[in-house]
Amino acid sequence: MSAPDPGPRVVRPRATRQKAAVDRALETIPDFVSAQELHARLQEEGERISLATVYRTLQQQLEDGQVDVLRREDGESVYRRCEARGHHHHLVCRLCWSTVEVTAPPVEAWAARIAAEHGFTEAEHTVEITGVCADCAATRAADAG
């Protein structure tokens, strides 16, 4: 008689100097940054890391819920270390890209209800609200005045 199958083995990528460098950089960058921008910053700091490694590390951190990703108007993905733990949404300034993380229980209930009404299970969603932040609005008003 054989031992019961323990199920699929989850293999986590090993910790490397390059991945640690990406982590450190994300901790010091308050705003969203593209993989290319992050790679350039790491290169300027003397890190020997490929752009492919930066992309792989960001993708893994996204899957692990450690970073948020947004898509700029030009379609480029940008990343930032999550401040909020767990599921959350974003208010994003269209001018300066400042971002506020928010939770929205009514949105969660709405998404679950809509999915159920259409026979969907395991539904997931992303909500991103764009606008102009208070600082940018004040600057616009001062420039127009």
C-alpha cells in the first residue's frame, strides 16, 4: 500500500540578491514605477540585475499580493508596494499619479451579487477610480487664476 498523495508541491522561487534589491527599492519608492524605471534605478545604484529578473520578481510579488499594479493611459503597467493588506482598490490622480488605497465593502457586495445573479462563482474584480487629486486641482486653480 502506498502513502497518500500529498498533493501538488508549491515551489517558491529562491531568495536572491537581485530579488532583495527589488524589494529594497520598492520600499523606498512611494509612487508607482514601471519595470523599466525600476530597472534603471537599480542599475544607477550599481545593482547587476536584468530587466527580465525585474519583471519576474514584480510578477511574483503581484501574485503574492505584495505589490499593486495599475495600467497607465499609454498601457504600461506600473507597480508599487502595497500599503493595505488584503483586497483593496485605488483612487488615482490622472495628473501626478498619486494613489490612495481604499477598501469598499459596498463594492465587494455588489460584485458578489452581480456574479451570483449571472451564475458565476469564484468571481474576482478590480476597481480603479481616476480623477484629479486635491494638490493638482489647487495647482490648476492657481495657474488659471
